[in-house]
Amino acid sequence: MDHRQSMLARLEHQGIGQWPRLHQEITEFARRCIPTAEEQDKVCRLVAALEAYARELWPESSVRLFGSQANGLALPGSDLDLVILGVGPQMRSASQGFTRKAKAQVASNLAKLVKHLRIRGAVRRASVIGRARVPIIKCFTPDGAVAMDISMGTANGAAAVSLLRAQVMLAPPLRPLALVLRTILKAQGLGEVFKGGVSSYTVSWTIMAHLMQEGFLLADPAVAAGHPPATTLPPYHLLPPLNYSPLLDLGALLCGYLRRFSLPCLDTNTLAVSVRQGGFIPKPQQWRSSEQPWLLAVEDPQDPGRDIANASFAIPKVMQVFQSCAEALEAGNRDAGLTQQSRPRHPAGAAGESFYAQFPILSAIVDVRQALSKELEHQESAAAMSPDVDKSRSPHKHPAKQGKAPSKGPKGKKAKGESPKRSSKKKRLRSAQSPQEGPRHQKKRRRHD
């Protein structure tokens, strides 16, 4: 039996079948996520501008774009991840990290940079997160349209761009599946590691492990490492086409992934993900946790032996969400069109109805309109940001400034239970109007009168 027949047999055995309609919706969703030429040019200008500002402080520095915006896996309105290299301590691998001394130096350099950027009017709402494992600057462009995370010395993040770019080109379904899955996780509040969710980097390699089981090839990390990451976005016009065929059925691949990474198919107590070793392997002892044996383990292809999912403590909830989504998609596929009873709620107006008409099956698991809206993304990012503050500084204030000054009465004496703005005249008036006065209040009112 050749690969084509074996794959079709697996799909039929899983009860997934063929999904031409959902394939079309996923393809269109991925197409709409591609940034416009103007948006790509703006990113390039922002990278060049930051590099110019950085070189005013450190002439030997350079700036690299990394993360989802650089490897083609970004959702509309995603943040820009930027790293400044050639200045201060350099972190070659995430497993090594920064020493305490190096981390303090990086935080100091970032504080110096954010001060310079403020003077030049290059950022707004800028915050230095100096106590994070990897210190960063969180900020917005002056017009507030683009959120940016700026780090220093994290060469491993920039190096990952080459590997993921090569993988996106070699395995065409990786990009559209990643966009849909990231949308699902984000909608459920499970897309941030600090909340116990799964990072986009981890999601990418779990997708690749799934695709390897379906016969797709893994990019050679050694070959990808020979191509240094660029500062521009990947050439979207060179992405391979996603024409429908039984071997490239994005609907079947998506539902297969959701089933594979939900219970009871994947036993995270005994299995781990390692694309370097074929996709799935017995869970190594060093990745096992006696307190949380159910944690998902995913090996970093850049750093063999390092588990990049050990902080995703909400993985049971993630797997439940995947199972629910798989069931909803299967129901939508069996039904030619969603019935009125199962039709999901959408914002009132023609816009919500229009998106539902174009994405009837996907709309059963995600709000497509919100996912493709850049404006909504920016509003959420802005709401999560605090005003300009350097969080690398100590949060503890001088003892004398921690509490409010004691309130005083009209004659400079402390007033118990009374605001300094409240006069005795207002107090008498309130007492006179009170329907229930005790003897104590009546005695006070007679004395004032």
C-alpha cells in the first residue's frame, strides 16, 4: 500500500472522511491573515528605525525580527518580537538562560534604551519588564497601532526563524493549521504560557509532529541554521499553494490534530513530542514530573533535550477544548449547513452575518470576525498594557509615601471616619435629613445649633 492509500485508510478509520468545505474555509482564513504589502513595509520600517535608534547608543548593535511575524505564522494584529544583538550578554540557548549578573545588565541596558526611545518620541506606553526570565520592553508605536516586545541578547529566538521558515515551506499545511489552532487557544485564554497555556512556538512543533505521522517531512535544522534570519517578513508570495486534494485536506488534518492531542488518544503521562526523533516518543525520565505527571512534554528542535512545554500547566483544559472543537467540526461536516439551533452567536449586524456565511463550519469553534480584526487585537493589547512605568525598578516605596496622609478636620485636628473634603455644615444637614436619628446624633445636632 503506497503513502496515498495508507493516509486515506487512516482518515477513513478515524471516521474523519474528506472535508472540502472546511478545507476551503481554512485556506481562505489563512489567506486573510497574510499582511498587506503596506503592513509588511511598515514592519520593515519599524525594524530599521529601532536599529537606527539602538546604534545611536551602541554603534555595533543590530536588530532582528523573530517570532510569528518573522516566520509567517502571525495572526492579524500580532505583536512584533524584536531582539537587539551585539550588546551586552548574549543568550545562545534558552536552556542556559542569563546569569543573575547578566540579567541585571540586560535590564539596565533596556532601561537606557527605553529612555532614549521616549526622548526621540519613538514609543508610547513603554514598560521595562526587568524581573522576567528574559527582560523585555513592552511598548507601542507612537500611533498606538503596533505593539512591540523588545529584548536583548536572545540570539536563540532569532535563530528559530530560519528553522520555522524552512518548515513552513517544506510542509504547506503547517501555516494554516497553526493560524486556526492559535486562534482557538487565544479565544479560550490558553495562548499565553504565563497563564498555563501553550506558546505559538510549542504549537508549531506539535503540528509538525502530527504532520510527520501523515507523511510530511521535517526540515533539517543544520541546513536551516546555515541561513541567517533576516529583518524582513518571509516572502508570502512564495508560499506553496493549498489546492484541495485528499492528501492535502486541511479539514481532515485539522480534525485529526484535534483528536490526536485530546484524550484519550494522547497519554501525556507516557508520551512526549519530539520531531527530531520522529514525532512521538516515550516520555523521558528527565521530562517527568512527580507532582504533575500529566504535563505535555515537547522537545525543542534547536536545543535537544530541552522541554519547551513544561510550564503549560493548563494542558488538561487545552486537550478538553481540542476535543470539543473536534466534535463541533465533525457535527458541522456531517450537516451540510449548521442548523438554526446550533448556529453560534455573532455580533449583531451584517458584518457578523457575512463572516458566518463565508465560514459556516469554522464559526462553530471560533469567532472568525474577531480573529481577523486588527482593531480588536490592538484594543486588547492596549487594555493589557499599563501606563509608562519601569517595572525593573523596585516596587517598594518609601515608608512615608506608602499610605495616605492623615485627614484633618476644619481646625487641623484629625477627623475620625470623615473625609477632609466633608464640612461640618454638610454633616449637620445630613443628620437633619436622616429619618432615623439616635440620641447621639440628636445631641450633636442640638450642640451645633
